[in-house]
Amino acid sequence: MAVSMDDDVPLILTLDESGSNTSAVNELDSEDLPNENGGSCDLVNDMSSPATGDCYSQQRSTRDNWEMKYQEAAIYLQEGENNDKFFTHPKNAKSLAAYLFVHNHLFYLMELTPALLLLLLSLCEAPAVPMFRLGIYIHATLELFALVVVVFELAMKMRWMGFYTYLRHKRTMVKTCVLLVQFVEAIVVLVRQTSHFRITRALRCIFLVDCRYCGAVRRNLRQIFQSLPPFIDILLLLLFFMVIFAILGFYLFSPNHSDPYFNTLENSLVNLFVLLTTSNFPDVMMPSYSRNPWSCVFFIVYLSIELYFIMNLLLAVVLDTFSDIEKRKFKSLLLHKRTAIKHAYSLISEQRSSGISFKHFEGLMRFYKPRMRTREHYLTFKALNQSTTPLLSLKDFYNFYEAVSLKWKAKPNREHWFDDLPRTAFLIFKGINILVKSQRFQYLMYTVVAVNGIWILIETFMLPGGSVFRRDVSWSYIFFLPISGAEVLLKIIGLGPIEYLSSVWNCFDFAVTLFAFLGLLAREFNMSFYFIVVLRLLQLLRIFKLKKRYRNVLDTMSELFPRMASLGLTLLIFYYSFAIVGMEVFSGVVYPNCCNMSTVADAYRWVNHTVGNKTVVEEGYYYLNNFDNILNSFVTLFEFTVVNDWYIIMEGVTSQTSHWSRLYFMIVYSVTKVVMTIIVAFILEAFVFRMNYTRKNQDSEEENGIVLEKIISKEEMEAVIKRYRRNCPASEISELQNVAQIDKDRQISILFQGRRSRTKSDLSMKMYEEEIQEWYEEHSRKEENQQQDVFPSRTPLPASGLRQRSQTII
Amino acid sequence: MAVSMDDDVPLILTLDESGSNTSAVNELDSEDLPNENGGSCDLVNDMSSPATGDCYSQQRSTRDNWEMKYQEAAIYLQEGENNDKFFTHPKNAKSLAAYLFVHNHLFYLMELTPALLLLLLSLCEAPAVPMFRLGIYIHATLELFALVVVVFELAMKMRWMGFYTYLRHKRTMVKTCVLLVQFVEAIVVLVRQTSHFRITRALRCIFLVDCRYCGAVRRNLRQIFQSLPPFIDILLLLLFFMVIFAILGFYLFSPNHSDPYFNTLENSLVNLFVLLTTSNFPDVMMPSYSRNPWSCVFFIVYLSIELYFIMNLLLAVVLDTFSDIEKRKFKSLLLHKRTAIKHAYSLISEQRSSGISFKHFEGLMRFYKPRMRTREHYLTFKALNQSTTPLLSLKDFYNFYEAVSLKWKAKPNREHWFDDLPRTAFLIFKGINILVKSQRFQYLMYTVVAVNGIWILIETFMLPGGSVFRRDVSWSYIFFLPISGAEVLLKIIGLGPIEYLSSVWNCFDFAVTLFAFLGLLAREFNMSFYFIVVLRLLQLLRIFKLKKRYRNVLDTMSELFPRMASLGLTLLIFYYSFAIVGMEVFSGVVYPNCCNMSTVADAYRWVNHTVGNKTVVEEGYYYLNNFDNILNSFVTLFEFTVVNDWYIIMEGVTSQTSHWSRLYFMIVYSVTKVVMTIIVAFILEAFVFRMNYTRKNQDSEEENGIVLEKIISKEEMEAVIKRYRRNCPASEISELQNVAQIDKDRQISILFQGRRSRTKSDLSMKMYEEEIQEWYEEHSRKEENQQQDVFPSRTPLPASGLRQRSQTII
């Protein structure tokens, strides 16, 4: 691409009204640009010297009035995008200033940093990871510091929302309470110079959850809490059957003295609970089964009812609630956005006609997306404008969010990076390019990768069992590593480094090959990791994509990934809380040979005895699953999530503490079960939704992403540039290049492509097409009825807020 | 109810044309009954002396012609109901006779018995259950006998279908081949007088699957096979990742000598496969984790990708395929039925007008439902007839299957069983009746049950741990057992035994209380099971029903039950095959202390050592999970289904045989995984479907079942009875009673209620309402185009088949 678009240069431009000579451009432009009162006033240039603009003329109040409207409209649109409720809409100058201060990335980072710091502190506090241990003074001071930052940040929020709204905002209130407790405790720690029993540290994750960047986690948590009622209902059913079976089991099996699982009702209950997780399955049955073979009927009936029926019902109920919630959420988000757009529209639409002119649209966009260029504003405007008139109607404007997320790029004129090289070089590179891009080359490389995989498999298989790690590098690597190296090199040369690295697969390929070479070199230092080249086999996933089902699966996978990551983070937050509690209560409880009196003694054994000349170590290893520091706790909790053999850990800890500890483990199990069920429901819902979507739209199997094309003529381009030149001489060069390119190629116009990836919201829009119309109608009917209630009386924003905003946003 | 309707008396009645004096009845009747040629010919009475009817007059050929048409129409309707393809429609006299022979319950039983016998034989064969062991002569002879019956039955089928259709019918062909093999092997066993390696016994379940009564199992199997392709696709993806991780794991962890899990690539693969089932989870990680804590990342990544992502995708894909298949199946069944109805209609509709008269309808019904009474025929006809004309149009007739499954009952005039008793007794019983039926009494009993439950729970909890089973009956039983006994008694008296036992819950209650009393008595003989009264707590499930979610869940539960049972049977069939293979290969392989050299030695240990004076038995018990006879094999396979610790069984057997045995266990695991996934998908689909249905039809929350009411006037009744009296004097009494009742109550008409339970098909009908119309249109369009192809040229049925049919059906 000829025009290197450095999006990071902030270009905020006002419309230049004196540029009325652009009326030659085209109908749209000429009608649009040179209306309204004149006076070219550059907001950007005098941003550094606030409120001392030298070009403010008599029209200033009118202008300011408009600017203020732009800003408020932009705030509405932001609120729509972020799903902020309108009752926190800034109502006066003070709150506007605070709003602007609170809503920008610097502030968001300032939120995130102390939250992360607080979480990371648990690496260094009392049962610390040995590597990170810090003195009590240091970590308590760090904590206090982080807490002070949080206090500051909350104060700013209160300034924005006002005291009463602040009190009404539940999440913030909870945060404030937790903050207070933490503060007091941190001071107590400093004064006593020793850590006390600080179980409240588990609440620290609230600071993280409240961060703007953790919106997805908050949504997940909300969804989890919304799914709780049906979940708990079914859980009760489960427990009901469990109690009945526990009593029955006690009466049936307690006469058998060799059966330790049912000798008391408590044991009976606990073991049936564990049986629900299948974790102790054949073992729990064995003593009674060896007495009387028919006792297996009890267990089979229990498992059939509880595990195979009710547990699946649990999933079914959660899945059902989940998809219902997803739909409702989609609906409310959609309607919220629509309301926001309506508010914004009513602020900046022309009084005389029904619509938004480009001038006002750009004014709005300057506040809404300050980093966007005028050209992009213009393209977005063109993309929105479906009618022939130069004004945006409300109907056009409803598509605002979809259009604004498009990334515009001029369609490249230069095809390859080597186009400007001398002829001979060009031909060579062109040859490589054609080779690298050919299907045959691709398939050849896949074949090589597959052969490589099979070779490695066989080679590794032929190694003598239990052999020592070999000193010599195997032939497969010697043969295939250079091949993959050559492929990487060819591709880099043929495509150019930028195009090459724009594909994730290529990056992956590059990294793996590089690491393999480094690993080969590192053999000199006795630490080889060249076998990492095995990961290159993952390239074969692309062959899988040839089949439609895999394509669906893998596409869904990549679509699901962000959401999965946020679910993972949610799980980690739960882990954190449980880990803190676990550390406070069970740290140092289990160690080798700790539980010799319990039923799980074997798992904790560590015997070091001598047979002949050799010392043989017999290890049960389970003492490693402890709560001695936060990292260990995380691993232990992960083992709980996987469920298998969790009762060994539970019994080990229980035998060292009291039998009430089981409560902790059962709660951990239940909570992870909830989260895991939600994850399963999420995957199911997303996948089935997508399959339904594909089935419904079989004919239109498009690529991943939405593409829109708009043509801008040379005249329009020049008009835009002229505005650039006058206002921002610094960044004009790239635009000039662009025009030069047009001149050189003797084109009349440039084709711009707007591109964005398709989100689930797009799919939902298409799936619920018919229902959405109903929602809209219902919504507008409701709005008409409750106009006053929904939208509280609003005092117009004062002009004084304006400057400050421009300062803080950039 | 006054009229005790004994449905078991076969009442096949022709219309009595000479009964033209019934023309007084009503318009419908008078127009309908006395048309067409006369001659009262009783099919039923001369059934026992076939083809010698003395009343056959000159109209015989016309009558026979009509009777033949009735019969063929009935066959069409049967084919529609059973989803038999029309190409097996009997085409000539011989095949009609065979068809009639093959399609009745006697024959179905004849199919079922040898199939069950063959399956049960494995209890007695070679590695037999000790109790059932039989000599080789005996069981081989039994087998031969059963096989001969199967041969006969197949011969009859061939007679019906004709040789070529028989060859085309895949299932029957497979059955024939299996039959041949079994025959040869059974003879070989008899000759050699010893059982050889008979792995083909695993195929015996085909005989069961092919039974008419196992239609649901066949459908399940088809659904499983249809879900296989997507399942296998995802399984390949799973294996692909597994191989990559296995190689990586081998390179990473094999340098650690104390790690037995990754020392060879084979071990690495096997252990990662087992890890997929989480069965060896923390253990497999421990050796490497104790060396380097960061090695847990490998396992966490592996489990996240494989277990939490792809395994759930597996479920998602199966669920998606499943609901798609369910819909397609519903569609094809619906259209098949519709075609059948169309064929039947075109056969028996009147030529002169467009419709079926009652006369012809009854003629059809005599063949289609020979056990139905004339009155019920009449009611069904009335239920179908939506128009005012006395003829059924095709549109009316399309509802045939729904109407015919209604069970008609006269609305009872007598409310209680004690209505006829003397006044004093009546009042007492009436009082009890009111008491028993009152809500307060219900809730009082629920409270008693709940208190009972809590009391038992606390009482059992207070017992000292590991206490001996007590000699004395606890107070809770002494207190509550009489109460529940009294409740049962009161209810039986108040409602009358018949009404009491018509509720499943009451039956359950009765049985539990009875057993509890018996158990109390049995204490004298040292075997008490009075604690079974605990099961009475299940009564509390009815309280759960007060909440809507539980109502939905429990209703879905009861709706799912038949299908679940058939899925369970399907699983058992798989178990059977695997059990046979397991017994042939692994029988007698594991025993106490068998595997002392393997990694799972502990689980198989059986040590009997003396500590002080007492002998302490240390048992690993796992030697009980063997393949020594078919019952043991079933339990072992169930343990595989539950998955936990299955690798201990696998490793035990492997250490005694070869490492190829793992293949068997992995296949068993995969197959049970498929079936279990289908079961989960089935529960999910059914539940989500039902919830969607409830959400769609929120306003009309009806009871479970479809009820239709029709009034029959006294005149109509008498006309029907007149026909009864002439034809079947034996069974006339109950009908007379009915009329007597009418006379006594001075009613003009009787209200009849037709009732049937709601099936999933009804729900689907409502859910897909709009689509169904499309399907119909599409279908009729297709049919018009391919009239000839769909419906092969049909020669009319000969009259000779007629008699035979009447004989065999009843």
C-alpha cells in the first residue's frame, strides 16, 4: 500500500468554513461544507494554551454552543457503546470535567495498575512464593500506596456521578466498603508488624473486576449470577436424592465392617457427594460389592439418576437460561444503543431539515473519535448515507456503530514490496512470489510437514523404552529443519516481511522455526529445545479447514477465543479468592508422610529406603498439592476443576485439620462446577447458534469479516487535503503522497475499503431479523409513553467543560 | 364409573344393513347406516369356520371387494404407523397371507423369545455365572432350537416380502448371515463337545435389535450411526492434538527417570489418552511437577485445549446433528403417515362424493383396530368429522392417527365407589373421601413426611461413628410407620382401591409402606429392611412440583423416561457385545495379587497378615472388576462408562496379557463415550425443546394430555346397541347397563371423553406449525411429479387373503 497510515498521529480538525472554494467538489460536498457561520478556529492548535484562542470572534457563543452539542452527543454515543446507564450522564460543568477525566485510557490504566498490584502482592505476602518474598514493611507500604490510588480514583468517580448517584451505584459502593476494610487492615499490619488472619484479601479481586478493561469479566459474572437460580434449584433436587440415598446406603452397608465409606451418615453423605463427581467410583463400591455382588445395583441406580440424569438436566437448564439471557442481553444492548443514537441525533440534527450535515457529523466525530482523520470521517459519513440527499436521516444514523468500527484503507496500487526494484531483481522476486503463493507449493509444504510428523512419530516410537534422552540430534530434525527454514525464508522474500507477518500462521511458523534453530544451537550449553519444531505440525490444522465441518469448528474456535479468554479470567478470579482463603486456613498443613493415619496415607507417603546399593524413593507426591503459596494453590485449585482424585487432596487436608474443612472443598467444587457448566453452555450455545446461522444462510457463505467499498473522487480528496494543509502542516505529507499517487496513476478516484471482523452481534442481527423489528416497535411505543421517566430532565452542558475535554482525551 | 369396559373381548362387527329401522336416530346416522346393498353377514361369528358362511348371497363379490379394500387400507394405515416402507406392501395373495401372519403380536413374541433366549444363554455358557452353569449339550441344544425358530421366522418374512425385496432389505440380510454363522458354530460346538473361541456370539444381539418390539432401539442405533461422522471428525482433531502433545511430552519429560508416564512414546500416548478422561490426572503430572513446578503448564494447556474445548465441541457437534436429525425424522415420519392416509383414503372414499361414510370407516376400523368396539369406532368417526356433512373429507382424515389413539370413556355418573351403600356408611365414607381429597390433608402428610425425613436424618447422624447396626428399631420408625400406614388405609377407603391405585404415586406409597411393615416383621428372622420407608421421602418430589421450574423438569423427566429406557437398552446391547469379547479374551486373567509387577499393584493386592491377635485383611479389591462371567463383565463395563479409574482396570489386564489389550479398552471407552454423548445430547435437546415450547405457549399451560369430548345421544346409543345385540349377544350386557344408567338418570345423552397422553410429536406439531405447511406443499408437489416412482404398480389384493387376516389378527 502506498499510503502508510500512521493512525497514532492525533489529527483533530475543525471544519474550515472559509474553504468555501471547495464548492467545486461535488454536490454533496458543496452543499455540505460551506454553510453555517464562518471563522476558522483551530481547536487543536490552541489546545496547549487553553482558552486563549486568538481567532475567537463574535460568533464564538454560537460556535461554542454547537461544540457543546457535539460533545454531549459524543458522550451519549460513548454511553451507548459502553452500555453506561444514562442516569450517570454528566449534568453540569463539574461532573462533565470529572466524566472526561474518568473516561480515558490513562485513567483506565490508573485503575488497572493498583488492582493488579494488589493482586500480585499475594505473591510476596506471608505464605509467599520463595522467590518473591518481601519484608512486611515493603509489601504493606506498597499495599497502602495502591489503596491510596484507588481512593483518588473513587473520589474522581464520585465527582462525576454526584454523591447520590454514587450511593445508588451498587458495584462502586461495594468497592468502597472493601477499600475501607483493606485500608484498616493494611494499617493494622503496618502497626503490628505482622500479618494477621487476613481472609478479606480474597476480596481484592473486586478492584480488578471494577476496571473498565474487565467489562467482559463483569458481564460473565453477571451471567453466572443470573444462571444461579435455576442451577441452585436443580442442585437442591440433586441433594434431595443424595440425602435419601445416603440414608439408604448407611442402612444397607454399615453392617459391613470392612466398608469405611458408609460407617457413619456423614461419611455416607460425603462419599455420595464425591461419587457424584465419580472421583471415588469403583473404590466406594468395592467393599460392599465383594460381600454381595448385587449391591452394585445401589450404585448403578444412584449414578444413573444423579450423574447421568440430573447432572445433565443441570447442564440443560443452564444452557437454556444461558441462551435466553444471551438473547435478552443482545436485545437490551441493541435498544440501549438505539436510544443513545436517538439522543445524539436529536442534539445535532439540523433544525430546518431532518438530518445531520457532514459539518455537524464531523464535529461530533472530533469528540467521539479524536484519533480519526477527516478523510475517515468523510468515508464513514458516506458509508452511513444511504439516501441521495446530503443529510443523514435518523434511519441512516441508526447504523452509526456498525459504520464507525470500519477500518478504512485505500485499495493498494502497488502490489508487491519489490515493485520499485530494478528489472532483474524484480523478475527474481516476482518468480519467488508466484511460487510461494501457488497452491502446489502450499500443498507440497503441507505434505512435507505431514511426512515430518509421521517420521518423528515413528522415530520416537522406535526408541528403546525408558531410554535416556539422546545426545545426538535425530535425523528427522537434521533433514526437516533446514526445509522449514528455507520455506520461511522464501516466504519472507516472496511476500515481503510486512505481508508475511500479517498472517498469524506465518508468525507462528516463524517463531517455531526460529526457536528450533536456537534450540539446536543451545545444545552446546546442554539445554536443547529444538524438538519444539514438533509444534509446526499444528500447521496441518489448515488442511483440516478444507472440510466444511472443520472450517465451521475452527472458525467458531477463533470467534469464541476472546470470550473464552474472559471466561478463563473469570475463573482465575474465583481461583484467587479461594486461593487466599485456602492459604490462610490450610497453608503448611500437608507435607510428606503427614497423613499416615488417614485412608489416603499412600498418596502422601515419602519413603527413602535402600535396596541393595541403590536408594529407592517411593513417593506419593500428593503433598505437592498444597496451599503453601499462591502459585501452588492455583495448581491445586486447577486439580479441583479437573475433579479426578480431588477427594484425596480433601481427605489429606481433612485428616490434618477438622472435618469442617470439607465444607471449603465442597464449596470450591460447586463453584468451579458452576463456572465450568457456564463455559460448556457457552460453547454449546455459540456453536449451535453458528451452525443454525450457517444453515439459514447457506447460499451466502462469505469470508470472515464485513467489507464496504466507497469511491472518493480526486476532487473530494483535494478538498479534504486542503483542509489538512491549512490546519496541520505537520502530517500533511502522507496525504500529499496519496494525491501524488493519484496523479501518477492518472486515476480520477481512489477506492477505499472499510473492513471489520464479523462479531456475534452481526450474526444475531441476521438471526433475529424479524424479532428485532418487533423489539424496535415495542421500544418506541414504550418510549413515547415514558419519555419523561427514561430521560431525566437535563440541564444543558456549559461551554466551560469543552476545553478540558479536548485536553484529557488526547 | 358404571360401565366397566372390558376391552379384551374381541368385538368385530359388520355394519348391519338390515337395521334400517335405526333411521330414526339422527341425521348422520340415518343417512349413513342403511345405504349400500343389504345382506347381514357376520364376519365374527363364522370366523371359526372359515369360508363357510351360510349367509353369502349374490352380493358376495361386491362385499368381498369392499372388505378387501378395507383390509388394504388398514394395511396402509399400519404401514404408515409403523414406518414400514411401501415397497414391502403385500402385492399378492401369498404375500398378504404372510404379511398378516408376520404382523401380529404372537409372531412378535415368537421373534422376541428366541432372541432373548440366545442372549440369556451367555449366562450358562463357558465362563458361566456359577449359579446358572449348564452342560455343553444342554446349552448348545437350546441354542440350536432358538436358531431354528429364527429360521422359520425369516422364512415367513421372505414369503411376505418376496425374494428380491428380501435381498434388498439390508437389516434382514445381515441377520441371515449372522444366523448362518451361528448355526454352523452351534453345530461345531455340539460335535466337538467343547466351546471354542466364539467371539461371534457378540453378534447375537442383532436378533434382539431386529425384533418388532425393539423399534426404539433400532431408531437409537440409527441416530448413533448418523451422529458418527461429525463425532469422528472431531475425534480426529482430538487425536491430532494428542499426538503433538505426546511427542512434546515425551521430549520434555522422558529425561526424568522417576517419571513412568512419559518414558516411551507409547506410554506418552496412552497416558495422554487416559488424561483426556481425567482418570489419571494429578498423578500423571506429579513426577514432573515435583522436579519443575512450571511443567504444570504443559498439562494445563493440554487439558484446556482437549478436555475443556474440543471435548465440549464434540458435545456441541453431536447436539447440533442430533436436533437436526430429530427434525428431519419428524418430518419424514409425518410425510410418511400422510402418504399412508392418502392411499387409504383413495381406496375407501365414496366414488360419488368426496368422503368416507361411517359404514366404510367402520369397515376399515374392523381391520385396523379389531379390538375396538363399534361405539368407539363411532366416537372416533365423530371426532374426525369436522364438517357438517356426514362424510369424512381427506382433510378430516389426515388427523386419523391422532384421533384413533384416543381412549374413550363415558364420563362417570357414579362419583364414588360407595354411592350404592346404605346412608350411614355412605356418610362415613364420604367424610373420609372429602378428608383425603382436601388440600390440607395433602400438605399435612407432606409435612409429616418431611419431618420424618429430618428426624431420620438427625437420628442417623447422632449414631456413634462406625457403630454396629442396631438391634432395636429406632423411634422414628415406630412413630412414623403407623402414620403412613394409616394414611394408606384412609386413602384406600376414601377413594376406593381402583381409583387409589390408578395413581402411580399411590402405588409407590403402598408398596413402600407394605415393604416397611414386612421388613419390620422380618426382623424376627434377622433380615430387616424396614428402613426402606426412607424411600417414602420421594413423595416430597410432589412438593417440588409447586415451583414451575421443577414442574417443567419433572414433566420432562417423565416424558423422557421411555426414550431414556430405550437408550439404556441400546447401551446394554453394546455392553453385551463388549462383554462377550471381553470374556473370550480376558476371562480369568485378573485375580488377587495378579499384578504385583505393574504400576497398579496396590489396587490388586490381597494380603492377609496378623497384627497381634487379629488377622487384618488388606484388600485392593480391583481383582473383582473382571470378565469372569457376563454379570461381572457388565459391572466392569459400567465402571468404564463412569470412566474414573478405568485405567487401573486397563493396566491390570494389560500387565497380565499384552499391551494390545489396551486397544480393546480404548475402543470400549470411545463407544461408550459416543453413546453417553448421545444421551446427553438427547436430554439437552428434549429439555431445551420443551422449554422453548413452554415459552412459546405460555398462555395455554394445559394439563398433561389431550382430551376430546363428544356427546352421544340416547338414540345413537340405542342404534349402536341394536347392532351389538344382534351380532354379539355375549358382550351385550355392559352396553345394556350403560343404557339402563341413562334411563335411570333420565339423561338424553352421554358425554364421552377421549383421552391420550401428549407425545413429543404433538409438541413438534405445534412448534413447527409454519414449517409443516411448507413441507406438505413441497411434498404434494413432489408426489405429483413422481406419482409412478413413489407408488409402484399395485395389483389389487385377492379376496382370498381376507379370511386369513381376520383369523390371525385376533
